[in-house]
Amino acid sequence: QITYSSPNLIIYRSLNQTYTSTAEKEPPILHKSFFGLVSGGISGVLGNPSDLLLIRSVKDPQYKNVFQTAMQIYTTYGAREFTKGVAPTAIRSAIFNAVRLPVYTESKRHLNEVFPTYTGSISTHFAAASSGALIGIIASNPIDVVKSKIQGSSSEKRMGDAFRQIYTQSGIGGFYKGFVPSLLKSGPHSVISFVLIDQLSLYFSGKELI
């Protein structure tokens, strides 16, 4: 999360603040989506090596821990192997954050207007974060399946080849394989992260961070 979530939120917030200070108004949702696309793409590139290690560690039982996995990959394939799947990882992260971040902020704004007494509450942050995470996972799951297939393979595999293989073997439904595990993994993480970040920011600074 150090290599993925932290840069993602820092870049997204910086872009929002820059727009707000320059235009003197809140960014429209399309601008927020673009900011999420940029922050997600950059953080996806930065987080690719750790993502690769996770997938290989889970897939191959011979690896006892992440350090052994890293050493084995480096010894067998070299440093370049850690960039494997970087394109689909960056695209998946870009799509995921282009959806979940603006949905979260816009959902908060809408809920605050409809239920003003709950402004800044945990329930508001929870509901908004849940909406953002769910829609983001629905939008990004197809590329997540492609990414996992590429990173989990010991052979060189292109994105186009992976797409065709998944579609040929399983049809459109193949791109939503593992949707429930993905929802159970990324959903709670997004919700807990957003709720904690905004609640702590409100407590210490009096305003929300995201």
C-alpha cells in the first residue's frame, strides 16, 4: 500500500487542490475522473512490482514468503521481470481510480445535501466509499483478470493475446471471473481507507482530505 495507495491519494488530492486554487471552484466530476485516471495510472506503475510478488506468492506454493519470491524471480528472470504486466496494472489502476475517487467525492457531496445533519459522519463516508468501491471494481475487473493472467504466467504474454484467450475460453463472463474475491479484497480496503482518512483529517484539521 506504500507504493500504491499513498502516491495515488497524494497525487489525486494535489490535482484537486491545484484546480480549486486556480479556478476558485470545485472541480467538475469529469475533471475529478481525469485526476483519478492520472493518479491511478502513476500509482499502478509504482505498485506493479509488489503486485507481481503477491500474485506469484499466492499462485506458487514453493514460495514461502515475499522475500524468497523476490529473490527467486530476480535470480531466474532478472530485474526486468518485476515490470511484467505493468501496462495492464497501470490501466486497471487508472480505470479503478477514475471511477471510485470521483464517485466517492460526488456521493459525499450528494449525501451531505440530502442529509445535512450527517455531514462528515462515519455513515456518510461509509456509504460514499462503498458506492465508489463497488462501481470501481465493476469497471476495472475485466482488465484485472487480464493483468493476473499476464503476471501469473512464466511465459511472455501480451495484453491482446490475454484478452483473446480469456474471451475464447470463457466469453464475456470470463472477464468477471474472480469478481467476488476482488470485491471482498478491494471493497473493504477502499471503504476502511477512505473512512479512516477522512475521519482522521476531520479530527485533526477540521476538513476532509479526499
